[in-house]
Amino acid sequence: MKTINLFFSLLLLTFLASCVNEISSKRKTNLKDFKIDGYFKKFGSEFHAGIKMTKDKEENTYLISEAEDDNINLLKLNRELDTIWVKSMGGEELEFTSDILFTPDQELIVLGDTRSFGAGKSDYYVNKVSLDGDVIWTKTFGSHKVEGSQEIVYLGNDKYMILGTRLEELEEPYPHSLYVVQIDRAGTLIFEKTMFNDFTKPGSSIANGNNDGVIILGTKRIREYRFHLVVMAFDEHLNELWTLDLGETVKHSLAKIIKTSHGFLVVSSKPDDGVKILVTKISDEGKILWKKKFGDRTQSFGNSIKQVSEDEFLIFGPTISFEDMDQDNFIAKITGEGELIWQGIYGGHGYDNLRDGIKMDNGNYLFCGTKSFKTDIKDMQMVLLQLDENGTPFEF
């Protein structure tokens, strides 16, 4: 059975937690605490991790998962969250998955990496799939080096842009370049571009920018063991418009940038007497408007941010307790100005890590991720968690 990227990330988080000497058990009065395994819908050990999710106009949910058979699994669930079908994609070697997108032509693009196909050790692996699970086309992009995809965005005019990294050297400090690919609706390459050479694979994110451009978030190596988050704005041809350094971040942690009606929001992990979730508001011109920290435990990491209304957002990621040595999920609902609406801890026994979330038509929030129901970190399976608009979970 392969050791997937998510397991490695969880182990790193646990290691980081063990390096912190000061333990804080102080809880805020408005922190919800839900630690019951029954709040999570389980999918069995053949599905190791729920990576990303999306939904169609009929309120069906689509999940991508890394699976026991080393391939990418795409699952379709109905409104009641029962499985309709499972589609496996891949070859004889290892495949990893990174993103899924519901397209304007009512189909799905599943993004990942392949070691079975392509030109090198690992290439971008892109599948266009119908809502019935039929693969329409498959494309690979890369070189003889190691490419790892992160996210895909729709640019308009039947164009898509894929962000990831290229490993330039197989020796310390393992420098990565940003590797960007633009394709059309048929998967035909429009252009590809490799930029810089001092970034890391985790912590990369892409969002729509202004005037058909894009915003790219990357984790840049400043010097040995020091990493900064950098936001870069580009036009549609990837000519750089401006760059903004957001300061130090945690090595190998995830980060996410999204476009709002008034600029951009970034969620990341900030070293701060441990680790805290940092949310940063950036103007369209690349100026920092404000920064706010969240997270009630000594170690809280910002995996992602999702907009759920015009002025409300969900931020979430793993949080570590030294009292019971559990890794749980921290979720908070905030306003567009960073004011806290509610926050909570959701987990159970063992390790938990939510990776993505969507808002359902009924107003509830649905999250996917991975969970171990034992203390053994290898005993992982994909799970769902459903909350109402006030952060109260439903039992499955």
C-alpha cells in the first residue's frame, strides 16, 4: 500500500507539535468542541483520503480520493450522500489527486499526478469526466523531471490554468519551480511556463485575478529552514504585475488564496509561539489591508478558506492537542473583515484532517477529509462532516 502525500503531511504536523515546549490548555468561551466519531460518515479503508469536492446543479456531490489500489477514485453522491458510482483512473504505477472542478459545460475536470503515463517520473494527469463517470479525454503535462499539480481554475473563454511545481534537483534543499499550464476545453495545450526555482510544493494556490489574469500564492525558500508566503499577480499571458511578501510561514504546510468582491483572502499557517492560522486581506493592487490570527490550541494550521455568502467565509485545518495527543479539525466562520462568528473543534479518537468544503443548497456545510478511528496513523479512511450554519454537526 502506498504512503500517500496526506499521511506524510500528517506525520510532519505531529512532528512539529512535538517540538513545541509550551502547552496551552486555555480555551476561549465561544469555542465549540465536538469530538465524537459518530459525526463522521465513513467510506471504508479502500478510500484513504478525501482530497477535494464539488457539486453539480442537481446537488449531487463529487469527491476525489486517493485509494488503496494506488489510483485516483472519483465518487458521485446523491443529496442523501449515498454513493451512486465510483470511477477509478490510473495505470499500473502510483497516481495522486489534487483538485476537481465543475466546468461551465456541465462536466468535471479531475486533476492529479501520474507515474504510469507521461514523459517523466511524475507528470500532471488531467481527466475530463462526464457527470455519469465516463472519461471524455485524458492528458498529461510535464518533463523528464518530477511535476506535482496543486490547483486548476477556469479563466473564461473555454480556457483553464493549472498550477503546480517542478522539482529541479533530487538533492537538498530540493528546489522547486512553479510550473503553470494553460489548456482549452479539449485539453489542448495553449502554453506552459516554468517560473522561479526557489519554491516548495506545498503551499501553492491559484485564483482568478483581475482583467483575465491570475493570482498565484507560493511558499518561497528565503534561506535554510526559513520560508515566506509570496503572492504574485499576473496577466493572462503570465507577465508579472506585482509581488507581495506575506512573511514567514511553516514549512510543508498548506495555504489557500481566493478572490472576493473586494480583493483577496489568504489563509496560511504562522509560526507564533507554536502555530496559528493566519488570515490576510489583500487589495486588488497588492496591499495588505489587515491580518488576523485564529486557532485556540498551540498548533493550528490553515488548510483552506471557502466563501459561503457575500460576506461570510469558513477557514479550517488541523489542530493538535497535547492533552490527549489527538489531531482534530479547527473550523471557524468569519466575516469579510475577519470578525469571528463562531469557531469549533471537530474530531474524535486518532488523527483528523479536513481538506475541502462546500455549501449545500439547504444552507449546511459539507467537508471532506481523512480520519483514523484508531491511534494508528496508518488506519486512515475518507470521511465527510456536515455542519449547520451555526457550526453544529449532524450525526451520520
